[in-house]
Amino acid sequence: TSHRPLHGKHILVTAGPTHEPIDPVRYIANRSSGRQGFAIAAAAAESGAQVTLVAGPVTLETPQGVTRINVETARQMQAAVEQALPADIAIMVAAVADWRAADQAEQKIKKKGDAPAPLELSENPDILAGLASHDQRPGLLIGFAAETENIIAHAEAKLARKGCDWIIANDVSGDVMGGMSNSVHIVRSDGVESLDTLPKEQVARLLVERIADHVAQN
Ligand code: C5P
């Protein structure tokens, strides 16, 4: 196989958290550091792919050779993903906030006596599920699933529910969120491959190798 097995392929990667504003100074978010997604974008670029990285708010440096689009919210991430199509392969690593504040206050919300201001939520779009049914669906669509228990069973259910091709099931029972290492299982309809706990860069390289093998066989 060649040194740049993904040459000529456009790979779309989402990474990081999303921030959903409540008012000018507050937001809803999660603990995603963006490290695993950025490492995957870097590994894909090293393998010769043209890489578009749609990144939520993180402080990481853009990997070499990667086109980065910064977004803040889930809805902005979805728009950027759709703008970036067509793509041969999409890897949705972002930890998208499931909910956003139903209304964004224009001014900082003030404390009112004893009762906290109620926070109404709306559901965010599922970007991965949306891509699965898109008329420009990438030929290989990969999702992540952060789980703390029954990891593979939950991932298999998610594979079917989301309509993607592979799920990278991610054991986040330790300090994975924000940490340097990751413990993943590659869950496909034809079987599961469990990788050792490895630095996120190495998880990324192994995943990109599997993708290159798949591309070579299809
Ligand atoms: O349903 P759950 O959040 O566990 O699914 C995780 C997978 O779905 C990840 O690949 C994540 O990037 C993607 N996702 C998404 N849009 C959402 C929620 C999750 O693309 N709103």
C-alpha cells in the first residue's frame, strides 16, 4: 500500500464540544477537549486525505494540512458540516450538546429573590443522524459513542439508530474526557475490534489505517 493511502479522499471530521449560549456570559457545554477529533484529523491529513475539521470551541492548534472551520453551537456545526459536503468519509467525533437554551437572553440574567430563573431547553439537531439520511451521505459514515457501561451493546444499538456504518465506542468511565489516552472499540455490523488503551494520537492512526483498508477494499 502507498504511503498516502487516502490521497484524493475528502474526509470531514467534527471535534470538540459545542457551547449553547444562555445569555451573554453563560452557556451549556460538556467536558470534551477536542483532542481525539483533532488527532484523527491530523492522522487523516498525514495519510494524504483532504481534511475539513469542523471544530467547536477548543484551544487546540490546527493540525498541519487541515482546513478548520470554527463553530460554537450545534446548529452552527450542522450548517458547517452540510456546507462542507460532498465528503467521501465523515467521522463525527464532536460531543454535541443535546440541548440548547430555548431562548437566548440578550442581557445577563439576574438573580431574582429566592427563585432561580427557570431554564427552558430545546433539543438540538442530531448532526450524525442527519448526515445518514442526507442526499449527499458520505460513503463511509462513522460516529462515536461515549459510554460508561455496556459499551458494545450500546454502540451496536446506536449503529442501527443513527444509520451510520461504524461506531467508535469510547469507554469514558475513566478520565478520558479531557485526558490524553483513549480506550475504544470499533463496532461494525460485521464485528467488533477492541483496541488497547492508547494515546489519542495512536488511536487516531489505527482508526485511519482501518479506514484506508476499507477504502482499498471498496
Ligand atoms: O447520541 P449520542 O450523542 O451518544 O451520539 C454520539 C454520536 O453522534 C457522535 O458521533 C456525535 O458526534 C454524534 N452527534 C451528533 N449530533 C448530535 C449528537 C450526537 O452528530 N446532536
